[in-house]
Amino acid sequence: MTSIAPCGYSSCVPNQAVKSIAHLVDRHPAVSPDRLIAQLTPPPTFSGASFDSYRPDPVQPTQAAAVTSCTGFCVQALTRRAGRRKLLGKREVLPGVGLYLDGGFGVGKTHLLASIYRQITDTADGGTGHKTAFATFMELTQLAGVFGFTECIELLGDYTVVCIDEFELDDPGNTTLVSRLLSELVARGVSIAATSNTLPDQLGEGRFAVQDFLREISALSSIFTPVRVDGPDYRHRDLPPAPEPPSAQQVAERAAATPGSTLDDFDALCEHLATMHPSRYLNLIEGVTGVFLTGAHPIDDQNVALRLVALTDRLYDAGIPVVASGAKLDGIFSAEMLAGGYRKKYLRATSRLLALSSGG
């Protein structure tokens, strides 16, 4: 006989077993300033990434060329940080340089960015490594919000390189903030490496406040040298189409059998995500071994969709499998959304959800 489990889960799993399963909706993470600084490293998925472990596709020459550009950027960044020797042994601060890796999904941009981080960090500087930061665009804006603009510049001003993954401009406020922040850091000798799915002068296309975007992006674009990285999404190589979703009962059973997993209703989780800044999503899933969802369905609210994109990015970075009942995971974002200004975000999230579900 089917029992009705807590939180609306219908399952053959005994109620007591379901009660013991953790739920993301019960978590309310807080992020301290010290924790924010400690998190300025590549995600676990790319913690061991290096240029040697990057495997360029032989039929995509831009991938091998991108490796050359990245290693050249590292040399330039180190030279700029050292400065130019002047009279009396003093050194003149040289402005930093910028590298912008542009390409589709799953071509290894984040791997290359993490390789830059490792290359710079491992380079000796008087017996210690050069200071390097790795953050998502969202984490960078939160860092500035928590510490304040001036304090954030002081915090990062003596770094050799700041790596920014998935550089995106979602509102004029963040656009202005990041434009000013990066300009100040570059003037202090900090070099910037970034990844994105859109070239700098194309960010903001198809979104609101286009004139605000274009004005700020014009200043940002001069910082970066764009480097194209072509190729098919490696996450889809040899992967079958999205499988038929399991039933809610099967999802609950698998969650109960997976230590460290969480089980949530899809709508309840989406509502919970709205109660916190997306930068806290990393802490929301900390220590989780698998995310199990029931009742997944297409989303028609763009705010909900963008929050789900942010959660998906954090799950992918952490390599946490996702299993969901309801709609197939390649149908979560509607055709209307995929045709809009956030198309590339939704396609990236779909690609990552399919990769995570294949692992689950």
C-alpha cells in the first residue's frame, strides 16, 4: 500500500525512512566574509585542472590556440605584476591585461580558466605563490556588496590574476559595479581572465535597458582580448537523449537509499530559492551527495528560471547528481524562453542538467 510521505512525497518508502531524508528547503545558509574569501578557488570539478590535462580536439584548432593564448596571458600577467624597474630600485606599477575566452557550452573554457589559476598560483614569488582569485560573476558582485566597493579593491588589488567564470551582465547595477571594479583593479596591475558564451561587445543583447548595457560594455570591452574556443558540447558526446523520468515513488526510494542526499518538491524548492541571494546556493548544497526532486515541470516565470540556472551551475561545479520525476530535464525551459535574451543561459543549464542526470 502506498503511503503519503511528508512534504507531499508519494512513495512506498516507509514514512520514518522519508522523514530521515534531508531537504534543501530546510536549509538557510549564511555566508560570512571570511567564507567568501575562502571560496575564491576553482570548484571541486576543476580543482585539479591544468594545461597539461586539457585535451584540445584535433578538429577544432581554436582549442589548441586557446591554450597558447592562456599560457601567454600567464606570462604577461606575471610580468605586469612585477612592474617596471625604475631608478633607486623602485618599480613602476604596470596595468594588468585581460583575456576573454568566448565559446559555446562544454568546450573546456572553465578548465582553461582553472588552469590559469593553477599556473599563476603555483609560480613562485619569493618562496610563495602569486595571489589568484577564482569566482563566478555572481560571487564577484556579492564580494563587492559584502565588503563595499573600496574595500573590495583593496582586498583584490595586490592579486596577480582574478579569474571570472561565466561573465554575465544581468542588470545595469551589476554592469556599472563590475565595470568600475575591473577598471580599478587593472590600473593596479591586476590581470583579468574571464569566460563567457558571448563576446564582450555582445553582452546584454536581447535584454532590458540595452542602452545602459552598451554604454558600460563599451568601457569593459577595451580591457579584454577575446579568444574564441570552438567545438561541440563535450557533455553531449555519446550521451543519449534525456531519458524518461522516474516516478515520484522511485525518486523517493532512491533518495532514501542514498546517504547524504536531499529530497524536495520542485515547486517548493523554487520558492525556497527566492528567499536567498543566489550566491548562497553553493552553501545551500554543501555536503550534499545527490539532489532528488519530484514534480519537475516547465517554468514560465523568468525569475524562477534564472534562479534555477544559478542552482544548476553550482550543482554542476560541485558534481552533484540530479534525479527528478515529472517533466524531462531538457523541457524545463520553455521554447519562448529559449528564444529570448537569456537563451544561452538556459541552454547551458539544460546541458548541465542532462550531464548531472546521466550521473544520477
